[in-house]
Amino acid sequence: MKMKGREFTFDKPLTAKQQEWRRKHPDWITDHFYMDEFSYSAVAIEHGLDNTPPPEAQRAIRNLVRKLLEPLREYAGCPTGMHISSGYRCKELNRLVHGVENSQHLLGEAADIYTFGSCRLLEALQESRLNFDQAIYYRRRGFIHLSLKLKGKNRHQVIIK
């Protein structure tokens, strides 16, 4: 993998076995992230909500993964990976989890991430110089909210709570 500008390009093509597996699992966005993990919500299931992202939100999720999450995972060298605790939220789900009214989760532009072990995502994000809109680190709850706008200027805002 090489860093080209602020995006990563992958040098090695997928093997035939990997390509076959991918054809059977079409919702994979990159080697480490797939679409369903951004829409899964126990709260949505419990309340019978359809939390399927609309096409524009799916574009935003792909943008977030390809330009921020996957490159950050590679840069940070997280040995146990990065795990999505909250991705896309439909309006009703956002209300149920007490999300803010203008949450980027509603647009597919944000994900709450947690890692295991010593992976320090906030430090890695700042060192990497990757483009992002917000990085909100919730110390007591042990996760980081990362966002990247699909359209418009990103703020590079870091907040520690």
C-alpha cells in the first residue's frame, strides 16, 4: 500500500481466491470494512426499524471507508482491527439513541470506532494528515467518533470528552 496525496492506493491485486470470495460477499467496501456493519444496530432490530442506508448515504459510507477509515487502520497498524459500534442511523434510530439532530450518522458520514489493545487512533489520525471532518474521543466510553464529509469542506475538528 502506498500513500498518494492523502489517499491510499493498493499495490497488490486480489488473488483469484479473494476475488471469488468477494463475488459471494458483494457488500465489502475494502479488505476490512463492509456495508452491513455500518447499518447494523441492536436498537433498530429491537424496535423493528429498517436502518438500510439510502443510496446517497451508501456513497458517503464508501467515501468514509476508502478515504479515512481504511487508510487510518493501515497507518495506525491496529493489530486487532477497528470495529464499528455505530455507523449509519435512520432518523428514528438516531432519536432512540439520543443522537444530535444534525448528526453526520444520518448522512452516512460518521462512524463510532473502538479498538482493542494499544491502538491509538487519535494520535495516528493527527500524524497521518488524512482529511477528516471531526474526531471526537470519548475517553470514559473508550471509542472515537470519526467523520468525513462527502461534500463540502472538512473542519479537521478534534474534541476530547
